[in-house]
Amino acid sequence: MLKALFLILVLSTTSLASGSGGWQLLAGEPARQGGTDSAGIAQIFDGVPTSDYPAVAGIAVLFGGGTVGYCSGTLVSPSVVLTAAHCVASGPLAILAVFFPGGGVRAQYKVVAYAIEPEYSSDILAVADLALLLLETPVADVAPVPLASRTPRPGTRSTIVGYGEDQTGSFGLKEFGTVRLKKCPRTFAPAGLFPGQLSRSLCWRPKQRHQDTCQGDSGGPLLVKSTLAGVTAGGFPNCPGILSWETNVVPFLSWINDHLR
């Protein structure tokens, strides 16, 4: 089965792919059912606990019925977090971003609006899976991560960071891991990926008992030389899988930069 990197699966046919890519306002209350608790924002599979990467946030998303989903994201300007579109494409009522600028000291920020890349569709995997979150106030004491200007080549050693499930199934600790990029396959039938769906992705092939992204890591960064090159989007099957992919930010730099505040 497909690795669900969005920690809580919310079934919905809602898609904002037909929108203009502009900001969608949020009017709900901040997520409070675990979303403000660092124990609910989780780790990289088989990763290493870290107090580094302060710009990487845990994202709590409140949906109808009190359902809360968890993802990761990266501060790319003082007031904007970059994450995965599938984290917020099911009509969120409220979103909260949680940072740890001083290691164990938590700082939480209400999201007032979000924007989904116009090409994204919840019916098509691995295509334009990007979203931006506009914070109510700028994040204090955390430097945004610069965006990569060039697509990294296969073989590039990269760092993955996130708040997703670890190898023990526990949560609550930011972790990082290292992977080596591989050329994305043209098709990947086991996950239902057809020609072209991975053409703007960055891929790697995890090995058993090696580091990988997992549930809750969606939207987290793939870093190359301290720049954000990819956004965690999916993988197959569970953690660790046999193929993982990130949305390559370079083809979408114009859209991202147009939304930065």
C-alpha cells in the first residue's frame, strides 16, 4: 500500500487545483486537540534526534469533526511556511505551525491563509504537491531556509527533516536523516504512477532498516547544502519503502516567490 505521509488520512474528493493559486483565508480556531502539544507533532524513520533545523515546523491541521492531521513544513520567509498540498487540500478549518527555535522551547503560530499550487490535484499523485501557509505574525528568532536555484543531480547526498513517525511508532521529536538521490523512474506501477507524474520530483530508494520519510513527514524539507530543494510528498509502500519522492521546488520557484511576504 502507498505510504501515507500525512499522519491522519482524511478521505475527501475536494480539490483546489482549479483555483488561482491565491491565498485561501482560514476562519476556524487554532487546532487544540493535540495540535499544540509537541507530543503530537512527530520523526524521520530511523532518524537522529536533533535540535538543529529550527526553521522546520510541525504542522497541525484541524478538519471538521475535530479530526487533526499532522505534517511538517519549512519557513521560507519570515511569515510563510512551505509544505505539501495534500496536507491542506481537504478543507481545513484551522492550521497551526509549531517551531522550536531554542531546541526544547516551543513557539506556535496561527496560520491565517494557505495557497495551493494551481496544478495540484488530489486525484493525481506526485504532481505539484506544494502549498504555502501564511502566518499571522512573523516567526521570531528563526532564519528562513533559502530555496535551491538548481535541481540537484542524481547521486547528490541530501538531508531529510521532519516530525513523522519513527521506527518505534512514537512521536514528539524532530529528527533528520541522510539519503542519496536517484533518478526518478519514468513510471512506477506499484504506486500507480504513470509517465510524467515524477518528472518534477526528486527520488531516492530507501533500503531496509535505513532512513526514510514516514507518516507525519509530509511537507518537510529535503535539504541540499543548506538550501531547500524538495518537499516531502510520498513513498511506497510503508516505512521504509522501496521508492520515496519529493516535489522539486525549482520548477515552482516563480509561484513560490510570488507568494512570499
